[in-house]
Amino acid sequence: MTTMYGIKNCDTIKKARTWLEDRGVAYVFHYYNAVGIDEPRLRGWVEKLGWETVLNRAGTTFRKLPEADRADLNADKAIALMIAQPSMIKRPMLEHEGALLAGFKPDAYAAVFKA
């Protein structure tokens, strides 16, 4: 099963969803604003890809944080921030048959889906 994690109004999510739909790839969309993200799953992503990849430091939500929250980041602090505000998670996160992709890159999707 393929699961895409993100928020609906994100332009990158829209591009990734269009890519999947144009190729007939069935997927489940996990909407953070409706169901959040559970800590064990997020920790697994961080263990696999590193918190530096999973945390979206370029986004508005992160940039608006007080300096104290942005300083001295480590995995545990980044995970706590992302659980509190899932919009700080890189979008989209995509799980497919053991593969985990952060962000949308058509070449990476093509490799995973052999499209």
C-alpha cells in the first residue's frame, strides 16, 4: 500500500498527487490537520532519513518559531516540534513497499514506482 502524508493546500502535495494519479497509482492520503502524526512513525522516519531531512526548516511555520525553539536542534527536539505542528514535516512524506521518500522529486518517484 502507498500512503502520502501531508496537508491538502500544499503546492508540492498537489504536484505529487497529480504525478501518482496520472500514472494510476492508488494511494491513501494521510491529512495531518485531521489526524496528526504518531510519534513512533515519525521516529521511524527520523531514524531512516535523519531529522535534518524530515524537518522542513524552509517553511513558514518553522521560520516563525521563537529563536529558542529553533536553536540547538537535535532529533528529540525536532520530533517534539513536528508532533506539535505537523506542518513542519517535509511534504510530502511517501511510504511505498518499504521505501520512504521525503519531498517530491519526479525522478525519485519514477524509480520507486518504476514508471
